[in-house]
Amino acid sequence: MKATICMALMATAMISCNGNNQNSIFPAGCELRTGDIVFRRGGGISSHAVMMADINGRYSHVGIVVDSAGKKMIVHAVPGEPDFEGDPDRVKMDTPEKFFSVTNANAGEVKRLRGDTLTPIKAAAFAMEIYCRYTLFDHDYDDSDTTKMYCCEIVEFAYAKAGRSLAGTVRHDIKLPGLNAFHCMLPSDICNSKLLISIIDF
């Protein structure tokens, strides 16, 4: 049953990206590896809210590169980016070009685990499992409950389960005007990890 759901989701992801000629800031010729961690900053309201909260950060969103039938894709959790009418906020799988489309990003970076090639592959496999179980987006930003997940939670969970925590125990108490209070990770907690090296920023 899980395999059937996963195949359906992957087909949806591929179909939604086929023929997608939208402009992207993703650099031509950039070679991603399975398990790479990708960051982006956008110009929308959600991105601005994250940047207000993340005073030590350059990015508002993070995802992890997976291998989907030989094609590099990005698993991430994001609200407000439906693939079709009625599509709920959930963990998604997009091409790098779509993840870094000019609609969603005005800056980006690719980082990689330093000196380790096996752990990223394991982490990517865990991220793919999260995608395949049709995990919904966690609007409460509560990483103690993995039935729903937000972007930082996916990356940290996948790497921690593979044996290398990136954010550690760091969490922030966030209170923005008009929103509930959250106790959560921020993109900079992962981006600033000394375990990572920068491959390219753009």
C-alpha cells in the first residue's frame, strides 16, 4: 500500500514538473548529490516572516536532495504551494528548477555534509520515506510530533536518524505579530552547522 501511494505521489511530482519552463535561479550545470541540503530565500510574506524570526540567517526555507529513479529531486515541506486544486499543504518533491523558481526564490545555496558520503544517502532515503507517506505540513512547527513536519524538521530528522544531527538541540521561541508562538528550529540552525560545507551560493 505504501509503495502504491509513493508511486502515485512521484508520478504527480514528475507530471507537475514536465514542461515547466518557468525561470529559475538554479545555476545551469550545478551537479547535486543525493543528500545535499538546499536553501532558498523568497520574497513572499512567509519568507519575510521567517527572516524576521531568524536574525542569524540568510534563508527562509530548506530542503534535501533525493534520488528519484535516477533524477535528482528536492524533498521539502512548504505551505501555500499546491500542485493542483485542493492539494493540501504537505511534504513535496520538486525539481531543483522548480524549487528555485523566481516565483519562490531570489537567493539560494547548496551545502553538503563534510567528509562523509554514506550518511547523506541514508538521510535522503529517510526523507523519501517521509514524502512517500504523504506527510502533511506542520503548521504548529512542533518537531516532537513527526506525523506532520515543517521544512527544518524534515532535514534534521532525516540526518539525525542517519546518525548525524545538524541542528542539535537548538530551538527558538518565536512570536510574530498576528501568529501563535512557536518553539522550533530555524533554517540558520542547519545552514550554520559546522558539519556542512558550502558547494555554491547564488
